[in-house]
Amino acid sequence: MESSRIDPRELRDALGQFATGVTVITCYDKAGNAVGMTASSFNSLSLEPALVLWSIGKSSSNFDAFNGCDHFNIHVLKREQDALAYQFASKEGDRFANVELTRNDSKAPAIENCLARFECSMHANHDGGDHRLLIGKVEQLQQNDGEALAFHRGKFAGLCA
């Protein structure tokens, strides 16, 4: 395989010009422990069937849990939930500390009061270079009113309407 001639740092900076929404994605690992991380790689894929996708770096400490899970939840964060985004992006501490979880039949940890939550079963899992593309079939969804948290140029921000 031929290596890319594009500098990875320059590519990352250029990709940072694209504003994205911010999500926290959760699952249970094989031992039943709650796992969660902040991700901006979420996207819609199909309306029929209802499919969404996101990607995870193969070097992520959460890689094995998400790569091997059968279900995951994608939580779209509200503008005022930047502290939650930072908490789940942290490499230290309990990411679920003081996080209100919904007690329902969700097969992955379900965070309360997000802008939207997509409860997914694993539909497909594909190689994507130094990442894996995880495609979820949306089994349930929930949405609330509010403004979205955005990520642009390495910083969290609100969106101007």
C-alpha cells in the first residue's frame, strides 16, 4: 500500500475547518462495564433502513469495546453540554461520574437530557485506514428541543442560526 504524501497534521488542520456536531457514544464492553467517548465523526447514512455511522481510531483506548459491541447509543449534545463533551473526551477519571443515565431497556448506557439519542444495533463494521467505520441500525430514537453543540477548529462552540 502506497503511503500518503499529505502531511497528517496539515490534513487534520484542514479537516478542522469543517464544523461538526458533537456526540457522546456509549456501549457496554464484554465484561458489562459502561464505556463512552466523545466523537464528532457521526453522520446519517440511510433513512430506509434507518442507518447512521461513525468512526473510531484503532489506537483509541475504547477501540476493543466498540469494535466488539452489539449495541451502542449515540447522544447528540446540546450547546450547554460542553462540560459533558470534555468529560467523555478525557483520558483520566470516571467518564460516567455524575452523569444521569436513563433506566430503560436500552442495550447501551443512555444519557439523559441530550438533544437526540439514537439507540443502535451494530449493522456493519468496516476498515477505514487507521479507523473503523461503525454502522448502526437505529432501533429507537429520542429527541428534545435545544441548540446543538458544535466543534470547529479544535474548539467547542454554539451554532448561529
